[in-house]
Amino acid sequence: MALLEVSGVSKRFGGVHAVNGVSFRVEKGMIKALIGPNGAGKTTLFNLVTGYFSPDAGEIRFAGRPLQGAPPHRVAARGISRTFQHIRLFPGMSALENVMVGRHLRGRAGFLAGMLHVRSARREEARDRERAGELLDFMGIAALAGSEATSLSYGQQRAVELARALASDPEMVLLDEPAAGLNMRETADLARRIASIRERGVTVLLVEHDMSLVMGISDEVAVLSYGEKIADADPRSVQKDPQVVRVYLGDEEC
Amino acid sequence: MRLARYRPVALFLAAAVALELLAVHGGKGFLLTQLTMSAYYTLVVLGLSLLMGYAGQISLGHAAFFAIGGYASAALTTWDLSAWGGTGLVKALVAAGALAARRDAYGGPVLAFHPWLACACAVALALLVAWLVGIPVLKLTGHYLAMATLGVGTIILSVAVGTEALGAADGISGVPPFPLLFGAAVGGSAAERVVNYYVAFGLLALGLLLLSNLVDSRVGRALRAIHGAEDAAGAMGVDTGRLKLRTFVLSAGMAAVAGVFLTHFNGGIGPSEASIMKSVKYVSIVAVGGMGSLWGTLATSLVLNFLSLRGYFGSFDDAVFGGILILIMLFSPDGVLSPRLWRAARAAVLRPRPAEAPAAGDAPAAGDAPEDVR
């Protein structure tokens, strides 16, 4: 059984079919990429899976149970974490605190426990702080833990976002263009990190423009064009698919 | 490490003691009255600061929650139930110790709810109203939320003015002192001025301690996350709607507690406490103190409320707070204590004005270039 199963999902905005009857599956432990030209519906599909939009038609199942209609925080609670195409860090908070917000689901302390600073809340806090520090270390930015997150460089902000997404110990992470704005060296680092995220047992679904990244690390690649899926296979076959070549490079005749 | 956390609150209490000694030994003991009142208003403002600065929600109706607390406690402690003394319900209440017999200002016997019970009911009522109002209203954002909370404030004000049992335009007077431990009471007698000052500042310090703990906790981080990037907070599993509602209820509860205490301190409450201008005043103080800065809000609130209560702004009191709000929004939306404003002010003072800057011809040699060129 696939971990994530998207079947016949459609989403319309006014007259535009942003996503039209798209189906795909992500097996547990896999790195799967969604690619396609701008406006192909990749981010819309992400937003449908993570509860930011609800589909007009179709079904989304995660670990065998329906997911569509659940608001973002419930989707997160089911074990799906995400990053954003346009970095969405929390301003006015340090990198460490940003990642600690990612631990929210793993904590229990409520208003009263927080106000009274009770022992269980203190213990939880210490544990979350430690875990957040480990993740910053994993992303290679441990030294920046105390810096205000939004004042970091673009690449560092991406790293904080990824650490934050991993902080909830998710089953699956959705990465929306994680290499956007990164230089070649940073992209290569990112590829290694995504591979080691998978080694930790986290399934990865990513939307990406950077072909070298996608083809290098993905087990499967699904290609979207104008809201429809035109290919879905291993990277090598997708690269040879005539329809994909046409969409990406245009007809040779013209 | 653990103690360092409580240092700011301890310093605040020490400052409060110093202020009291200064006022009493300087022969200005009467100032304690306005300082006490200003501490209670600051409690309202702190709660609002949590809501506005941390959860990112505005409320233009917070005076309503203060008034609900004050009015409910005033009504329950002044409605005389002696006429129903024979009924089973009143007898049961007396037996349960819920009612207290006393004499009013003219020596007549009064049988009314005990202030402790009245206080509990008043705060519970405010929490309930905030919760009921908050469920639909907090689905709104930005100026829609401001409008809706303004509407809530208007309703509570007109209920206060229009209800005979609540004294209509006159409000409720003759509210008894609120007995605390060791014979002390929250009330207006000059003999208890110092005690009341410490009760108010102690309550304020407690509020400050609880809120500063909260801000630095799991919930506090989630609130700041909502304020900073609500959609991303949702993706982290933060139930944004629920946290906003709880924060709203908490801040309404703080306003209600302040309302109860100040009403017993003053011996009464009038509809002006529920007025829209009061709500605007609270909002403008939070704005001056800086959104998301409990300490900044504390300082500005104590000062501004004290000046206002001492009548320094005369008949232009509302105008002063309206003006402050405009100036803050125009020039320093982060408040007067924001680092950005201070940096800008320092730069304006330290940097020579363009007119005084050296002309291009006599620019310094490359060797002694000014710092900011390098």
C-alpha cells in the first residue's frame, strides 16, 4: 500500500483548471519528485495535499485513511510536514526557536503549564531545545541557532525551514522547490541532505525546477503540464519520454 | 539560571516598593491612589498586549470585558436580597456562606453576595462572553476583526447604559470593600491606601510573571509563529483558531479581574468604563509600548494611565490618546521602545544634516574616510 495516494484530484480557480484529474502514488521510504513547467499545478497539488486547499473532486489518502478536507494543522498531525516555495520563517524569532515551533506537535504543555512554568513543561522545553539544536546541526547551521532566522542568508533560511519541517518527526516531508535560490554547491549539499532524510525513514515528495537535483536523487518522477500528469516513472525513462521532452524543450520542428 | 528568569519581575517589585516609599515619605501619599488605579488598568493592557502583540489579533472592545467584570461584581455585591430573606433559595445561599450581611452607607441592612463569590462569577461571566463572542469573531482578520470587536464593545456599553438594574447612566455605587487575607481589603479608605497599592502592584507582578512565562513557552512560541506567518504555523501543526480563541479568552479574563478589583477599590463603576474610547485608549497604549513587548507596554501603560488619571491631559484626554495612536502608527508602528526607532533617532542626532555636511570640494582625503564609507 502506498503511503500517499492521490486519485483523480481536481482543483479549479475560476475558469482555470489548476489541477485536472491527477493521480499519483508515493511509496513509503521513496524520494518522489513532481516536475513541470511554471503553472503546471505543482504547488497547487502540494497545497491540496497539505490542506491549504480542498479538492473539487478526487481523493487523497495518507497511510490508508482519507486526508482531503482536513485543515493544515490536522494534516501536520497525521505526519505530513512541509516547506514553502517562498520561505515562510517566523520573524522576530531565532533559528532555534523557529525549529522549536516545528516541535509543537510533539509537545503537550498548554496555556496553564506555560504560565506556571511547571516541571513537565520545563522538561518538554529542554527536550525540544535539544532536538531543535540537533536538527540545526544536521543542516550544518548549528552556529546560527541564536541568530534571528529572517536575517540569515537565503540558503541558510532554506536550511532552517527544512530543519523546522523535520522537527515534528514526520513520516513524510513535502519540499516545495527546496533548491530555488541556491547556488550549485548549496544545491549539491541539499541533495545529500535529502538523501540522508530518506535514510532516517522519512518519505520525501518534492517539487523542483532544478533538473540535476531531481534526476540525481529521485526514485520516481511525475511530470505535470497544464494541470495534468503526462508522465510518471523512474528518472531515466522520464528523461526519454517524448512528451516530456516536448513540454520542456518545445517541438524540434518549431 | 532558574532564578535569572524571575529577576525582571523582582526588579519590578523593587521599583514598586521604591515608588511607594518615595511617595509616602515625600508627603505625596495621595498619589498612591492613581498609581493603584493605573496598575489595574495596566493589567488590562498587558492582556491586550498578549492578544495584539503575540497572537496578532486586535480588539477594540476590551473595555467591555473590564466592564463585565466590574459591573457583575458590583451588581452581585450590592443587590439587596433581604426582601427575599424568607425564600428557600436565599436561605440556602446564606447557609452555604455565599451571602454576606452588612450595613450600607446609611446604616440600612444589606444582604448581598460575598465579594469572593461575586468576583468568581464576574470573571466566569467575562470568560464565557469572550468565548462565545470569540468563536465567530476570531474567524475574521485585520480590520474586519477590529470592526467586530468594536461592535461587541458597543453592545456591552448600551446594555450598561440601558439597564436600570445596573444603574443606567449613573452606574453602580456603594460597592463594598473586597476582603482579602489578614483583615486587609480592596477598598477606597485612605487608611488602606498603602495596602491597596501593594495589592494592585502584586497582582500586576503576578500577571507579568505568568505572561512572561507564557511568552517563552510552547504556546508562546506558537502564538508568535501565528503572528509572524500564520499559514506556516498551521503547517507545524499549530491549531491557529484554537490558540487565538484561548488567548482572546485569557486576555478578556485579565481585563475582567482588573475590572473587579478596580470597582471594589473605587466603590463603584459607571458606563464610561465600557466606552469605546476606553478600548481605544488600551489599544493606543499597547501600540506605544510596542506590539509584542510586555515590558515596554508595562512601562508606558503605568506612565500614561497615571498622567491621565492625574488629569494632566485635562479635557483633551481622549484627544491625547487618539493623537498618540496616529503618531505611533505614522512614525513607529513598533512602539516608542522599538530598537528601530532608537537607531533612527541616534542616526538623526549623530549624523550631520545635509546642509552642514562638507561640500564635495573639501572631501576628506581617502586615508581619513568616514567610517560608513569603508
